Amino acid sequence: MAAATLDKAAKPNGAMPRESLVPRFHEPGHAGLDEDTTAWWALDVSDARSAIAAIARGAEPHTMAAELLAAVRIVDIDLNTVHLVGPYGGRRQMIGKSITAYWPAESWPAIAELIVSAVADFPPGAARTREITSIAFDDARLSISADKNRPDLVFISIGGTVTDDRSLWAVRASEERYQKLIRHLPIALLQVDAREIGATYEKLKREGVSELGPYMDAHPKLIDAANAGVVVTEANDHAARLFGVENPSDLIGPVSFVFAASPQSARRVMAARFEGRRSLAETMKLQTFDGRLLDVEISVTYPRPPERLDVTLISIEDITDRLRTEAQLRELQADYTRAARISMLGELATSIAHEVNQPLSAIVTNAETSLRWLSRPDPNFAKVGQLTSRIAGSARQASEIVQRIRGMAVQHAPERERLDLNKIVDEALLFVRHEIESRAIELSIRLGEALPDICGDRVQLQQVIVNLLLNAVQALGHSDAARGTIDLHTAKDTEGMVTFAIHDGGPGISGNDLDHIFDSFFTTKDDGMGIGLAICQSIITAHGGAIAADNHPEGGALFRFSLPAASVD
Ligand code: ADP
């Protein structure tokens, strides 16, 4: 799919003009900038003609400046300019771009006025040199001139005292260290220059756009502009390996390849910058250049403030293996839960046999009585009819019980349906009723009225209640001072959660054990497995609820879980 549309060769790297349009005072290899320095820019104003004309006709330069400067493209700059304000990607990153990102917003109206004076000679005879706020000079003076032979070109020279030349070179040195560090970090890193789209966002905000999402829906071209205008300027070795290319430099160019398989993530990354967020983390699909589709976690760190060090960092971690392991673990846990259920059913074999036996004995008795009625000289068909429908009823009951046991034992993916917790309590009791009755345990059940439905998996929730009931039965059996009672209670709490509580008359849980009873394999029983409560907890948590254990003030253990009520729809 997306692999076919990715073409490394098609990534433009910003064409360089063949002839130099600005004077070159310094060539590569020079030691540093003079204290008094001049930097040169050659600018193409052809796309800014309508804004220039508007100002020449009397439009307020302050309101038009952003629009005018956004349309002015850099044709060439000298090395001083690159050293003073250039991006990490160097000169070629600047060519063809708008100049707004390189000048503080407060200087835009003055630059706009100078451009209008040079191109449209408005106001007539206006000065072509002005003091200006610059990010690189303390006392910047900007001069502008036009070229008669090439009416779309203007030249800017900007001179003054460099803000802090030494710090500039110190910064370069630290930048080199930083580059080295990035290069060898064991995580895929991309350094991205998004200044142009940043300037576009500032313009949109000034025009009153407050939310990017709806604006992108109405102007899909903005996404194309971001895909083309936001460029990777630096990539490390790890990123090259992740994307399946030979050299990190193969990744330099428009950022669109990162989001080829996850366009929605691209939108969220754009929106987060628009909202001025500091960072964003996303899990998404990533298409590599050698045709792999990976699950990755990407973290984007946005620059602040936007004017100066406008570097966005994207780190990408391949989590394909981790996700696969997690899926395997989930499967394993499901097997484990099922194994626990089957072992629980094993423990309940007597109870279950008893439950099935009841309707079976009723069937036998009723069938024998029927036969007797039939073998009389005057068979009573009405009586036989009555008994036969009782037989059918008992058979149905037996088959329902078998059905439920099968439901517990059979592997099935967790379901989510609306459920009545009181019904689930009833169904769970089916499995333990005999156990309770045969030990003469006094069971008191208070079911809350008009409980809201909950949402979840019937069999899993039955399993939780059966586990808690079995523990309670066992606690009574182990206690010398046991009162043979189990209280069950369902209710709705003040926060609207549906709750289940079970209190037994056993010995309770010792203080030390209270912190561990939900741990896997924690047991105080000779024949215990110690997984019942761990499974109860994982089931309740997966249902968005919580389970807790405590000792009841009147003695015995108290287990309580709560589940969120199902939403109305
Ligand atoms: P098992 O029943 O196999 O030990 P569980 O995870 O169900 O595994 O229970 C863990 C431990 O929690 C038990 O061994 C017991 O010490 C304690 N426990 C559970 N329910 C009760 C209860 N109703 N009364 C006292 N202790 C309990």
C-alpha cells in the first residue's frame, strides 16, 4: 500500500541557485564573524505584488505586513546570514522559503514598508535604510535596493554589531556535540524544521482561526503544505535502520514519509503544535522504505519560543515486538483464566452433579408415576399429560444447567453486553448452592432494587462471584469460631457505581496478608493455588471497576467490588 507511494528519489532537497546573487564576504573555513558585520539577502517579491500594491494604495502596513512577508521568498543569502540566523540544515534549507521565520514579528511592518518603498517607490522618495529589530544584531540597520533589470528582486543588507559572536561559536561547538550525541543515540531521532508551517499558523491565528481541526477539514491543502514544507533536516543511524534506508541522509527532505501509513497522526501532530503544546506522544503504524509495516510509538517535542531555535524533535520507537508479546501475554492470561475456571468447576463437581441430579430424579419419578397411571385398566390420560409436561420442564431445567456449565468451561472471547448484576448473582449461586446447603451455611441475600445495568462479560463476572463465594465457604470451614453465615449484598453507591459485597463469618484475613491476597500464587491454604483473587481482580479491572478486601468490624472477611453503570445508549 503506502510503500508504493514512497519514493526516496522524489524527495526534493531545495534547489540551489547556480549563480550567486549576493556578495560573499566569507567563504567556508573562515574563523568567525567580525564584530561589525553585514549580512545579505536577495528576495523574490513576485508573489507579494498584490500586498505591495495594497500598501501603495494606502492599506495599513501593520495589518498587511504578515501577508506581504509570507509571500516574499528567499532567492539567496550570504554565509553571514546563514551563520547568524540559518537553520541547522544550512543555506539550502532557506532558499525558496518565506522570510518571516527569520525575523521577529515586531520588525515585519518596517521590513514591509521598506520593500514597498523599494519596489513601488511609495511613499515617493522614502528612505531605504532603517533601524530595525533583529535577532542577530544589537543595532541593526537594514538597507534595501531594487534591481532595475530584474524587477521581482530586492536586495537587503543588514549591518550592525553581532549580538554575541563568541556565544554564537560556542553554540556551534555545542551543536556539534549535540549532533554527535543524536547520531549515536540508540533510539530513532529525526530533527525537523517546521518554521514555515509555524509562520502559517501564526498568520491563521491572527486571522482568528482558533481550532486547527475544523480548519484542516475545510482547507485540506494545509496538510499538503505541511507535508511538503515541514522537512527533516537531520536523522540518526538508528532512524536509518528503522526506516530501512542505507544512510541517515536518505531521510532528509519533506516529513510526509513518516506519516504515510497514519495520516490521522499527522493531523494530531499538526494540531498539537498549533495549540502550542510542548510535546505529543502517539502510537501509530509506520511504513518503512523496505516494505515493513511497524507499530511505533512516536514522541514529538515542539520548540518554544518559535522564533529562534525552531527545532522540532521526533523520536520513534519500534514497539512491534512489544505489542506482539503483549498480545501473547493476553492470550496466555486468557488460557490461565480458563484453566482456573475449569479447576474451579472441578472443585464444584459435587455441587454441579447435585444440581443436574435434581431435575433428573424428578424426571425419573414422574416417568414412573406416568407408567403406573397408564398400566391401570382405566388409564388416566389427563394425569399422564400433566406428568409428561412436568418431565419436559425438568428436562429443560437440566439442559439449562448443562448449558451454563459449558458456558463456564468453554473458551470464548470476552463479550460486552448489558447485564443485570442481580441476575448474575442468581446464576453464580447455582454453582455453589449445594455446597452451601450441604454445610448448613446460613445464606442471606439482599439484592438492591432497580439497579442500573452494567456492561461486561456474563461468564467472567459469574466466575468472580463464584470465586468469592467459594473462598467464603472455605473460610467458614477452616474457622473454629466460625459463625456459619454468608451475607451477599448488591446496591448502587452514591457515585452511581453498582456494588457487590460478600461478608462471611470466618476468621477474617490477617493484617500482613491483606496486602498480598490479590497477588498471583499467594495462598494460605495447603491445597490452594492462590490465583482465584488475582483473576477476580484482573476481571473487575478489565470491566473498569475496582475490588477490595477488608475485615468486617463484626469479624470475618468482607470483599467488595464496584462496576460502572452501563451508559444509556
Ligand atoms: P486460594 O483460595 O487458592 O488460596 P485465592 O486467590 O482465592 O486463592 O485467595 C488467596 C488467599 O486469600 C487465601 O489463601 C486466603 O488466605 C485469603 N482469603 C481469600 N478469601 C478469604 C476469606 N473469605 N476469608 C479469609 N481469607 C481469605
